Amino acid sequence: MNTLQVGDKAPAFTLPDQANNPVSLSDYIGKKRVLVYFYPKAMTPGCTVQAQNLRDSKAELEKLNTVVFGISPDEVKRLDKFCVRDELNFTLLSDVDHKVADDFGVWGLKKFMGREYDGIHRLSFLIGLDGNIEHVFNKFKTKDHHEVVLDFIANN
């Protein structure tokens, strides 16, 4: 796993959102900061808490000229259910073949309860107006992810 670092150019991508509409990172470069957060699976406890807190922080993020994209290997149909169930007000993107996760360096070996498997590591990237990685969020709990993000953006 070769995770992108601060200063690296963010990989271009176009992925389907929860309504199966294509969303391209390039549409936002030069206009808004983009928080790309990778999460393992929609509608699981940790992912739900993280998403709900980002939902509740949308107004603050908008004031800071920041848009949120949540990316997981889930199918579009599951993302749609997640958005409806939890009234999510930001974009979820389906990366079924985990190509974008690979490009950002967040797909790799994981261990859980003695089992090893490949999956998404829970990391977030703040992409600046210039299209470069401005910050990598890799030390947070799902319940305080939004606070860590807001604190960094508000102070930088």
C-alpha cells in the first residue's frame, strides 16, 4: 500500500454516485476543496457514525468551501439505501473495483479477528483548490472524524 502524501497530485477519477450519476473530481478542482474519505462498508456501525457526523457538519463545511465525497467498494444500490436511511446530504461514490482506492493507496491487507483480507483502510484526504493533497487524515476515531476535519480546515 503506497498511500498518497501531502503535496502529491490527487488522482483524477470519475465514479458513479448513489443515484448512479457520474461524478468527476476535475469538476471541483479550482472551485472547492474536496474531502475524499474512504470507508469500508455502507450501513455498518462505524461508517454510519462517521457519515452522520459529516451530514450534520455540512453547513460548516460549505462555509469553508469544502465538498465531501465518501468512497467505498459498495454497489450504487447499497449507497442509495445508505443515503435514504440516514438522510445523508453529501455524495457517496461507488468504487466497486477499488481502482480509486488503489490510486490513493488505501486498498491493502487488513487484519480483523485473526483473519487477513484485502480492503479499504479508513483514511481521508483533503484536496486543495490546486488539485494536490493538502492533508491526510489518518489518526481519528469514526465518531470524531468530522471534528478533526473541521478543525484542520478552519485553521489552514
